[in-house]
Amino acid sequence: MAKVFENKWFLLIIIAITWGSSFILIKKSLLVFSPYEIGAFRVGISGLLLGYIGFPVLRKMKKKTLFWVALTGFFGNFLPMYLFPIAQTRVSSSMAGILDSLVPVFILVLGYFLFGIKSKWLQVLGAIIGFAGAAILMYFSETTSEESKLGYALLVVLATACYAVAGLIIKEKLQHVPSVQLSGAVFSVWMIPSLIILYLSGFFSDFTAKAETWEALGYLSILTVFGTAIAMILYYKLIQKTSAVFASTVTYLLPVVAVIWGLLDGEKFSLWYVIGGLLILWGIYLIREKKKDIQPITKYTNSQNF
């Protein structure tokens, strides 16, 4: 079983299914909770779950490493957790999943401008083709004018740029920190600010023991445990085993999963969904890393001085 979790394609599919389902879970949670409650709950509770790993690691980290961990947590774990639910008050869950496919494009662009990373022309072509598939899905998706407000859609775009920055930092500056310890550290850093926001948002004082509240809390809990804490560990592991570009291709599969949930929620099926999905898969094929190009990272123990 351990070898299965070392397979990059297995990790990619599991993360895609988990994160692709997160948009519908956010939608269900928004029926009761505010965007700020959802974001704060996800980060704060994930920090509590992973704190037993994160805090011992933080105490051993060098200041420079701690800086990059905090920055990664802000862009990859803190800010996007609020941007997505805020956006989904006006943007549909399937639309949010489709727009999330912009991450690989930002990885390529920001990787060049921030770290001077040059990509192969086939990877650039793959990103363009994959985004074209996502654009087709977005253009032909069933949304209302209320759900498609540009300002809220741009919040999702901003969140994808944040994910790209976090992925690049992990690959360029935090390659030496094991994925489980890295996940625990980033959530531990931003746990206290999130719990403060959760308290100030009225989550505890306004909580009512109604059936719909418990149902929404159930969706939010699933979203937090599987879509945030566990999925982030697997995502960091995938980045370290491959590259930020390859790991970001998970966002090409997210629209497929998000659209499937949309169909189950009553949206109409279109042939354009098939065309867009095939283009997305083609993009992933072109962006993929050859096995011989992937450099394995050195394994570290809990006693490692970061």
C-alpha cells in the first residue's frame, strides 16, 4: 500500500477527486455558514489536527525555512480558503472548479518571473491546451448571470495565482522538508489567526442546533479533513516527487470532477463537456514529467534540523 502512495499518477487522481469535490462541499456549507466561517474553520481545525506534527517541526526550523513555510501557508493554505467561499456566493461550484485550472498557467508564468524557471515548449503548449479545454467548459457551462459576476470570478483567479506561488516556493525553497511535516507546519503557523477569525465571525455564538446546521457542519467537516488537511499532505508530497508544474496539473482534472457534481446537482450535459475534458487530459499528457527527469528527494527524520 505504501508503494501505491509513491505513484505520482495515483496521487494526482486522488487529489483531483478530493479537491474537485470540495467546490460542491463549499456550496453546501454556504447554505448555513459565512465564507469567513468556512475559511477559518478549514485552516483552524486543520491546524488542530496537524499541530502535534507541526509545532515540534517549527521549533527545530531555521528562521529562513520558517519564513518560507509561513509564506507558503499564507498563499497556499490561508488566503485561498477565504477567497473560494467568498467567490462561490456568486459563482457556481462547477465554475469555480473550472477556473481553478488556471494554476499551471500561473506556475509557468510566475515560475519564470519569480525564480527564472524555464519550461519546455511542450509544457507550455500543454498548459495552453489544458486551459483551452477548461475555457470551453467554462463558456458552455450552464450558469446564470448572477453566478457569473466577473469580480467574484476574479477572486478564484487570484486564489489560483496564490496556489501557484505556494507550489513554486515548496519546490524551490522547501524541497528538504518532508510533506507531512511541511503540511503540519504551515497549518500550525496559520491556525491561531484562523481560530481568532472563527471566533470573531460568530461561529460559536450564533451556532444553532438545527438539522440544516448539523448537515452543513458535516459537509464542512468532510471538506476540512479530506479536502484540506489530508489532500494538502498528498499535494505537497506530489510537488516534492515531481515538480510544481506537474503537481499543478491536478487542477486540469478538477473541472471534470466539478462538472460531474454539477450534473448530479441538476445541470444539463453537453457535448462540449466531452471536448473540453479531452483537451484537459491532452494538456496533462504534454505537461507530464518523464520518470528519468524526476530527482527523488532525500528522506528526513523528525530529528532533522531544518
